[in-house]
Amino acid sequence: MSDIASGDMGPWLSPEDLDLVRRKVPMLYIDALPARIGERGEVEAVGLLLRATAEGRISRAMVSGRVLYHETIREALERHLEKDLGPMALPQLPSSLVPYSVGEYFPTPGSPFHDPRQHAVSLAYVVPVAGDCQPSNDTLELTWLTPAEAVTPEILGDLGDGHAILLKQALAHLGKVF
């Protein structure tokens, strides 16, 4: 677990300052796809979060979040995985922090990676999870899907903000091409 928690330093920035920075500077995020790995090293299932959006819509998402000031990427991955999957998820962070993809989010409507709040850059990882996941905070549930189930039009249609693209890229990276 990261030594830095979101509430440790008080607000990272005030809401007003954060809005100003988001309008002026690209923000750094991580996206993580939890995965169950079989004995032979094959991905058996991937985990997608089920959440309610601010607009009241139910959607699916990968584990995602901002990297805080003076926080390493590894610490940010740990913090967001624990926050969304619970403390007993036992994620196995990669020894190399080279992402399988980089998502570039723009506030411009129609962008494949869209975030109306900001311009953001996200480093995307597949993270094997060995423990018991107990989703928390704003997560309604964690759904484990086989790679084939994850790329059905229904599931991909439930993913927003570029996560459908990142999911397909993750599976291709893992040798699962559909």
C-alpha cells in the first residue's frame, strides 16, 4: 500500500485549483485491468468494475485514478487497486512498469478517449490478482469475465471513456485476439 492516501495531506488541491490545473496542464493517471491467471500463465478472467456515474447511469470501468504529487506509479497502482478491490485482493504488481498502452484523454467531444474535465494521460497495466476482491467506495460490484465474454458488444458498450479500447488492447497484448 502506498504511504500516501488521498486524505493524508488534506485536499491535493482545492476544487477550484484542481479545475484550473485541469484546464491548463495534462494530468497523469493509471488504468489497471485486474486479471486471474491460471496455472499455465494464461489469463482466465479479467475483472471489470460496475459503477454508477454522476449522471445516474450504470457503467463498467477498469480500475483507474490520478497519480498524486510525489507518488510513484507503483504506489498509485497499489492505492487504486486496494481502494477499488479491497485490501485482500493481493495484486501482483509488474516488476517492470512499462505500460501495455498509453491512453490520451481529451475534453473534446468525439475523442476516442474522452474526459470532459481535462486533458489526461493514462498509463495502462494488466495486474494479476490472486486474493479475494471486495469492491468498495463507489464500486457496486466486480465482475469476472472470460476474455471472450469481455469483448462482447454488450460489455464493450458498457465501458466508457476509452476503457473499451484499453480492454481490447490489453487482451491483444496478452495474446487474446478476437
